[in-house]
Amino acid sequence: MHLADFKQRAPTTLILEQRSRYENDRTWCFWGDDKTPFAALAAHQWRIVSVAKADQVVRVECADAVYQMLSSEQFYSAAARALSNAPRIQLQMDSPLLSEPQSKGGRWHFQTSKGKFSAAMVVDTRPAAPVANDAALMWQSFYGQEIDCSQPIFEPDCAELMSFSSASPGRVAFTYVLPISSTRALVEFTVFAVKPQSAKALSADLAAAIEQRVKGAVFAVLRSEQGVLPMGLTPALKDSGAHDKGSTYVRVGLFAGAARPATGYAFQRIQRWAGDCAARIAGGGSPLAHTKDPWLLARMDTLFLQVIQRQPQLAPDMFMDIFSRVESQRVIRFLSDQGRLSDYAAIVWALPVRPFLRQLFRLPSWL
């Protein structure tokens, strides 16, 4: 889409899509205003978000940078419109690769189910290798259903970012609720754990979370979505393929650093990368891989993940502390990769010191 903005300056581009069609199969959320990319397509937005555990609830005002929801249905439609007006760009569906790209004569050659192709440059969003459980410090797994209730249930002005469940060994679990109206919402059950969780494994928890909210009211399931996001990729996986085949071939996507390690937020990070990469290509340069996070942010995310991996029971209190003790705009900037040094300091100051010191010096958890 960003390449399409360059019109005749864009190179002839072929997009090979493995799936046969696009569906309303996922939801992206981000903080922003009316100038934020794709904000005009947002299906809903919230000026209040909440974080809760047991009988404690923290409500955060975010009117200056509202929490916005973009459905994949809206995004895919916008993409189709943009590409239809870009004759130099072709989208080819149902086209999995049958062979890995090979460099020959200054071009990359590969075969798909639709035939053989070659290109001067390749941007590859596939993982560089089969992904093992230990490829990330933790995994964020979620399963959700968009439901329509027979009576008013939800508060459409407030999104539940995290409503933590009772403590479970080895995982952090919470419910994420995006109310679109008083009767309709996307309800997701999310788990942070050292191993990915399937939708089947999360289905009973999701059913319980929905029942807790509808309290016996009749509801219809409109659609479902699921996903698994890596949190804190191992350096070997994140760096593999970034430039492993030369500057004309780059790997990007979730397994190359597209998502924020400690949260899984990726959409706006990807938009920033896509804009920079398209500009570089349109200007005659080679494609760009994802930019590495600043050292301090990367170290904070890694340390945070190491602490909750080691002591997941601490996570609810830590998230409650962040949202209750830090000014909302600081939290939003930090979560949106726009944090200032003073924002980092405020986050650190809000968190308990001992677990992080223990992790830094690898001390036993009982100290």
C-alpha cells in the first residue's frame, strides 16, 4: 500500500499471498488521534481503558490518544482499493512457494503453485525457519469471539485491556474486552506462557470469561479469531534472515522483530517500517529490515519478560502498578514506542524493585 502511494515511481511489484481469500480474521488496536495511520477506518474507539484484578479496577482516561480498533475486514478492503489503482503492483492469491528463492544472475528466482518468477528484490514475511517453543522468552496466545447479546451488557466507552484471572501455575491469564456497543463486543482470553496455547486449549477459559460477563443472557457468536505472538525473540531467530541473503533480500514480520516484545503491539510499528521501506525502494535503494529497538527499551522489555517468566504471579500487580501510578500519557507513549527517557524512568519507578534486581543478578526467587 505504501509503495502504491508512489504511483509511477513504484517498481513493478508482485505480492505472493498464500491464503486463497481475505476474511475478517483478526483485529488490530493502537493508541492515536485522527492523524494516526488508518484511524479513519477504525471500527470503534475508546476514551477510557481499564485494567483489573480481583476487586480492584484502574480506569485510565486517554482522550488525547484514544484507543482505536481496526478490523482486518476494513484494512483488507482499503488495501484492495489502493492496489486496484496501482497498475504496477499485482496481488496474487493462493500462491504458496514451492521452492526457496535462489540467487542467479543478480535476481532472485522462485517457483510457486502459479508458476516461476524472478525479482530484483525480495521482502519475505515468513519465519526464517520452523519456530520452536524456545524461540521466544514467552508466547502470547489468545482466542476470542465477537458476540451479540440479547440485552445491554457492555460499557461501550471503556475497553478492558486486562482483567486478570485467578493465579494459574506457569502462566499469566487475562480477559480482553472491546465493546463495540452495549450489546456487542469482542471478548478474548489471553495467556502469556513459555509455550504457545491453541484455541482448543483456551476455549473453556473463553467460555467462562464470556459467561462471567453475560450472566446468562442469550448471545450469538458472530465470528472468532485466534493468534500466537512471540514475546522476546531469541537473538538468533530475530537476526536470522534480516540480511542473510544480501541487501536485496530481507525478512520481516512477527519473527523478525515486527511486534513489541513485552506487549505484542505491532500494527503501527509495521506501518512505520512499511513507509520507510517503500520510500527507500521508490528512491532506488534496497529494502529495509525492521529497525532494532533502542537499547534501553529492548533491555527493559527483556527484563520485564524474564521476571514474569520466572514469577508469573507478579504480573497482575505489576500491570496494575504501571496503569495506576504512572500518568496515562506516559504509559501510552511507552506502549506505543514513542516513550521519552522520563517516561522510561516513571515506568521503572512504579514497579517493585526486588524482583528486577533478583533477575538482573540471577538471585533465587525466595530472596
